[in-house]
Amino acid sequence: MTETESIAYDVVVLGAGPVGENVADRTRAAGLTTAIVENELVGGECSYWACMPSKALLRPVIAQADARRLPGLSQSVQGPLDTPAVLARRDTYTSHWQDDGQVAWLNGITADLYRGHGRLAGPRTVTVTAPDGTVTTLTARHAVAVSTGTRAQLPDLPGLSGVKPWTSREATSAKTAPGRLIVVGGGVVATEMATAWQALGSRVTLLVRGKGLLNRMEPFAGELIAEALAQAGVDIRTGTSVDSVSRENGTVVAVTGTGDRVEADEILFATGRVPHTDDIGLDTVGLEPGSWLETDDTLRVTGTDWLYAVGDVNHRALLTHQGKYQARIAGAAIAARAAGDPLLDEPWGAHVATADHDAVPQVVFTDPEAAAVGLSLAEAEQAGHRVRAVDVAFSTVAGAGLYGDGYTGRARMVVDLEEEILRGATFVGPGVGELVHSATVAITGRVPVDRLWHAVPSYPTLSEVWLRLLEAYRDN
């Protein structure tokens, strides 16, 4: 192992996924010299194993489902999807797992890339061990930002190591569709991958420990998606735990808590995420390896004046778009502190990630889609708000019927009765992912319900559901 001399920067970013890239972009825009360290592909999980490949797999599935709702078109799309073509398009969207384009972008903002395993080595110091064993020491004058993200959590099950289970990475990068696939879990990854692989030719069995799907959203979201998955052919078994797994003559066998044997060609565990912090030197700065990193709203790690944790690693909101938002905030806060400028840290200020608490949007790209932002009814009540939920069916909206015959969906807004503003909104139905930003704006802007009456939705679009929701609130 060869060690080089220490190199000083204003900012060192650990992790070059979309979050780390955005931190670097903002600090470079502020004129701060910035180094960014990456052990895998520049662009991170989202670009190669999560957001981009999963949505590339799902888009043809959803487009076909939409076409099948339209007379004059439905008869033309009744056959199976061209799975090799779908996978080939997926490969294009991952740049065939090559990061040349992302590296070129980093070069364009003049951030210095160091490839290798980065570890903290005391305050404001990062060592980078390159693939050839060379060790480079980077020091930060102002800040180190940890943006190492998360990895899939696998349960401690008998037989698991010999099975070679899929995680989200294998599920989004598989080269062929397995004949039979077991999916363990009931969250976003589980429902999206069940949707994709069932449509791409796999027979999917979904094993869910809890009572239903998507338990962090309004209950009707999971119920409507479960109905659609079952209609598509997915075998959904709720209240079902997996006690052991094995691979017998190439076949995966999962034994459930009731003793049932479920057989498949592959098994995907979509059972949560853990922070990728076990081997990044946290112990050298008094923090626990493998832990989530607690931060204030400027994304600075509690108890430090130089260390930031941005994106999934801080456990505030495990979503790429929210991590990129945090990166913009953190970059601005780092720059302000470096310049000695006043920190704008009041709620919704330029240097605080207030939206992490009040306005986190999410879309689940199943068929139907589920989209939500802010608090669910249960969350709002638990937070002590006096609220009322207003529900409407999309069957009351002309645009839904035009979107496709038999359109089924539901919308809910959660209204704060004291402040007369929205605390949350949820939409379930085909195409509703494009509705959630209007709700995000309403919640972020604390737009009074009375003012929303003046936001006139175009006719006939799905957005007219806003008018139906306001009418239901007024009439009840």
C-alpha cells in the first residue's frame, strides 16, 4: 500500500450518487474547491440499480395497461410484452452500467473525482484507498459531506446464503425474466417489482408479513394496488412470514410460518434498507459504525461543526428527489458558513430542509399508480393536528373516464381545520403521478383552502379531482 501526500480542499464529498453530485454542484457553484469520492459507479444506486432501471422496466407495463383501457386500441395490445426489447431499453437507461457520462458531468463542474474506498480518518479528513492500493489523504477546510446512501437489508434466515437471493439490485438488472419469482415484502420495491416481472412473463408470488401493501400510505392505496396485482395474476399472501429458504436442484424453496412450501426460480427480498456507514470511519470521529447519521435541518451532523450527512444516510426521507433537495440545501448552508454569511434557518429558509418534515412527495409506479405528499390522516392525527379527511372517487371526474374505460381510483386530502390548509394528499389511479406536484405546491406554500377554489383545473383532465375534493369539503 502506497500513501501519497495530503491534498486540501474546501469540501470533500463521500459518495458520488445523485445526492453527492448535487452537493458538489452547489459547493462548486459557490466557488469552493470540492473533491468527491466514489467506490462504485458515479451516479450511484438511483442511476444503475433503482430509479432509472426500475422505471424503465415499468413504463412499458403501464403504457400497455393504459392502452388496454381504450376501445380501438385494446385489441392491438393484448399479447405479451417483448421482454428482450424492454430489457434492452432498460440497459440504455443505465448506460449499460458505464459511468462515462456522469464522470464527464463532474468534470464539467470541475469537481475532482477520486475513485476508491473513502473513509473518515478524524475531523475534516478522508482517506481514499484506490483499487491499486494507493492511499490518498484529503483534508477539508470547511466541510465533509457523507452521501453514501443505503443498501438492501437481508433477513437472518436459515439457508439464505446458499440461495443467492435477489435484492433490488438484481431485480432491476436481471438479464432474463425468471419463470417463477417470489417477492418478499409489501413496500414500494416489492409492489413495483411484482408489477414489472409479472408483466414481463414471470409468475409472481408476493409474501407479505403484514396485513396489506404500502403500509406507510393511506390504507386505500395498498388495497387498490393489491386488487390490481391480483387481477394481473400475482399470488398475494398477506400475514405470511418466511421462516427458511433453500435452493434444491436449482429451485428456490421458501418455507412460511404456517409450514407452506413456495417454490420459484428466484426470490427477491424487498425488506428494507440499512445505512451504508459500516466501513467509512465513523469511529474516528466518535460516531457508531453502521448507524444512521442524525442531523439538524441544515443537514449538519449533530454534535459537529464540519460533518454533514445528506440523502438516505440520514434517514430523513429515503427518496432520491428528497436527497437531491437536501443536497441543494446542504450545499447552500456549507457555502454560507464558509463565507461567513448569515444562515437563513427559519422554517422554509434557504438553508434548512423543512420539506423533509412537511411535504415529502412520493410516487409508486404500479398500475394503478399511487402518489402522496405530506401527512396521511393517521400521521396528522398522531402529530396532534385537528384534521378532516375528504375522499372522492375518480369516477366523478370526466377526465378519468376519458383516460380509459373502467378507470378506478380514489383521492384524499387531509385538511387542517384550525389553519384551513392542507396537511396531506393522496391519489391512486392510472396517471396520478403527475398530480402530486400540485399538492406539493399547495402544502409547501401553505395555500389556504379558500384560495384553492381560485386554482381552476382544466377540463377535462384528471386535475379536476381537486374541484371534486373542494366540493366534498365544502358540502360536508
